[in-house]
Amino acid sequence: MLDILRRLVQAVTDAATLDEALTIIVTRIKDTMQTGVCSVYLLDESTDRWLLMATDGLNPDSVRQASLAKTEGLVGTVGSRGELVNLDDAPNHPAFRFLQETGEEIFQSFLGVPIVHQRQILGVLVVQQTTQRKFSDDEEALLVTVAAQISALIAHAKVSGRLHLSHADGEKPIDIHFKGVAGVAGVTTGTAFVRQPPANLRRVKDARTDQPKHELDEFQAALGEVKAELRQISDSLAEHLARKETALFDTYLRMLEDHTLSGEVCQRIRSGETAP
């Protein structure tokens, strides 16, 4: 899964537009998971509906045309509750909503995860299968991780005015407001740094080692330090931030402790690869 995520993140980073990035995502995820469909729905705040923004497997003519009310259908269930939904018989679920223009009536299995950025649900990432089956824990983990990766991309496009949903051409742009969250009381000044060049995973070269045990020890030590630092930051901010704010650190810790990711890294190191 690590290789899949690395290649996907790099491809999305290289995309020129958000539409191109979303197309890459649905295509890669469908191929990787070997599903019949992968789609992305985003919330159009002007209509309060989930708009189909990209798909591989549904009727392409339904992109930017098909939509669901905020609590309508399985997509609405995932988006309104902010929870993963994994079904092996989606058409018989009470929340299922048939959209004729998408051609989704032939798909039985459904896995949908919310795309969340700073507790705001921006969209829903969905995969569907023609056969009846429950998606595995690893497949759930992959989709959740991808949704987390693309949430910042979508949020940035939204606040920068590059995310255009169902707004008509020539519509006046709306004002965009940023509301920060104070970490501590008071005012301070400091030096800002612009990181150049931008981070690029292709700059990280593959390399081999003849000391896999040493590499593994280094990786485990680094992982432990990151976990300890996250716990320290969470504890230091606990008295200044609400519990829902510090819960983000718990999420990061759970991702680091998930054997699906760290276990694969350890396996690659034992096979002789370095951990730069």
C-alpha cells in the first residue's frame, strides 16, 4: 500500500488542475482496488448538494450533472454523518438512492469514506463493485488514507477560488474568510520561511543497504520520536484547545500505530531497502 500511496500522491501533486487530480485519483484507485467504480462527490455549498465531480466506471456524462441532497442516498449518509459506510448489498439498503443518469444500478457493493479537512466535510470518496462483497480492512484503510491526502488539496482549491462546482460562468466571486485557531494566548512575531523547491517524492532515490537491522532500528527510533513529539504537543495544547481540536493528534497517532503502513515499511527494509 505504501508504494500505491506514494505514486498516487506524486501524480496528484503533479496535476495542473483539481479536475485533473480528481481524475487521476478515481482512475488509480479503481485500478488498484480492482473495483467497477471509483467516484468523488464534493459538497456544493450554494445548493447544499453532493455533486459528482469525477468518476471512473459511472456514466461520464453524469459528471457535474448528477447530485444528491445533503442527507440523500448512501453518499449523503457518509457525508452527513462523517462516517465510513461499507455494504455488500447496497441497493437494498434503506438509504440507497437510484440515480438513473449514473448507471449505478448494476453495482452491488459500496464503500464510501468522508473527505474531511479541519473537521469540515468537503466530499465523499466512493468505490463500488458489481459483485456482492464486504470490502476488507486494508481496502478501508487505503480509501481513508487517500481521502485524508486529498482533503488538503480540495480545501486549498476551495479557498483559493480554483474550485468551481455548479456556479454559472460570470458569477461574481464570493469573499473568502480565514478563521485561525489560537494555540496560546498573546501576540508574537517571528520569521516566516518559504520552502523551495516544493517537496517532491521523486527526489527521494531508491537505495539498497547491507545493514537492514541498523536501518530498521533507525526507522523504529524515528517513528518513536514522532509519536512522542505528537503526544507532547497534544498534552501542551490540551489546556488551551478544546478536546475536538486536540483529537487531531490522536488521529495522527493512530495512523502511525497502524501496522498496515509501518508494517509494510519494515518489510521493505528487511528485504534490503533503505529508509531515507
